[in-house]
Amino acid sequence: MERADDRITTSGSDRDGSGPVDGIGDDRRALGSFLRARRGRVAPEHVGIEGGRRRRVRGLRREELSQLAGISVDYYVRLEQGRATQPSPEVLDALARALGLDAAERQHLANLAGNRRCPAPTVRVSPLLQRMLDGMDGFPAFATNHRLDVVAWNGLGSELLGGLAGPARRDRNQARFLFLDPASRAVHPEWEARAAEAAGMLRVSAACYPGDAELTGLVTELSARSADFRRIWASGEVVTCAAGRKRLQHPVTGLLALDYETLHVPAAPGETGLVVHVFSAEEGSREAAALARLATEPRP
């Protein structure tokens, strides 16, 4: 029989945004929340456990995960409850294997467990980085920090994002724009995917920079003001920047399907590394012609 305390639940403060968000500001609670979310993601039949219709718990029970990882149930319960906060690398590796974590999730688990923490960083855009962005003719490009603030851009990047420099500019924080500005849903036809990326990247940053008050404040604000953010954050997903294709709706050129690449700028001591996002279009495509038009006929 399943114990009542093994069911996956969400506290009232997390649901309505009035209290702490999934361990933000509380490292012990963050580790337990992440383990519960990942445990709920594993289908029992995928790890050789019969599910059955009478199961009331989503995913694995605590006892089942403990057995798969080769650790005691009591110790695992203490991890989820925040009463054990420094698991060994061997325990983390065993849990990661049992939960089927990918590389990004494994690193996130290590960060939450305190095996790798970074001090609250400062943000600096070097003159060289700005010159590099300005020199990318024909390529919309911008740089973000670990809070998803757009901290540098070139002209075409600003145009693609909806204007970052003017007095009527939209919010320069990507997450705040996505979750709090209704206009973001018109700009991003694949809004759900973009929102999940933003929340997942903030989760990674929150584990790496637990002392960053601005980051904590951002996550708390989004939780208080956006039901969508609370829903997506509760999934426990973690995301790191990669490459691929995104669709954006521009008021002048219409729908654009653009390839993108992310370039990581290493951090100096005490600073945060930046991520440069570069967009491009295949030569001769409609999108390439649209970018050329935006580069030569920028909107006021």
C-alpha cells in the first residue's frame, strides 16, 4: 500500500505564488523538489516495475527509486525532505542513473547538492564583445546573462526582438517578457516551447547562483504573477542553451523560421559568463531576403 506522504503534491504557497518557489532561497527544499519532480517523470514499466491501475502515485514510489539506486529508503526520504543535504558523488550518480537524467540534469543535481556552487556574479559586457556583435552584418545577434537579461545586441538583433533600445522598448528580460507580456505570444508562435526553455534555464541558474538576490526576486515575481510560470516551473525541467531552429513573427516581414546557434563567452573571476545568440537564414531563402530588408530598412 502506498503511503500518503509518497504522493506528489504541491503546497498551497507554491500554487498561488504567495510563498517560496520550489526551493528558491532554500537549497534543501530545492534538492527535494527536483528529486520528486524527476521521480514523478519515470514510468514504472520503463524500469521493469509493474504499474497497474491502482497506483495513485505518478511515476516511481520512494521505495522503488531507493531500490533502483541501491540506497536506503530512510536516507532517500531524508534527501527529499531536506534533512540530508550533502549526498556523496556516488549517491548522486546512482540516483541520476535510476532517474535516467541527461548530462544537463546531472549537473543540475550536483549543483543543488552543493557539490558545485558559484558566488553571485556581476555582469560586464566588454567593448570587444560589443564590437563583435556590431560586426555581424546580416546576422541578428544578442547576448544574455544567467538571469536571461538581454545585456548587449546589434541593430538587427534589436529589430528581431521587437526593439530593445527605444523608449517604448519591450522588457529586456526574456523570461519576464515571455510570461508577463501578452505580446510575447504573438512574437513566438511556439510560445510554450520558448517559455519552457526560459523556465528551465532559470532553474539551472538558480541552482548555480543561490546567493543571487536579483535572480531569486525574478523567479519569485514570475511565480506570483504568472500561472503559466508556476505550471512550467513545477515540472522540474532543466534546459541549457543549444542550437536549432525557431519561428518568430515580425510585424514587417511576417513569420520567420530562423536557424540559431549559441556561443558561450567565458566569465572572468567574479563575473557571469554570457551567452551570445546568433540567428541566420539559408542563403537565397525568403527569410534571408527578409533579414536583408530589416537590415536596410529598420523600423523607427
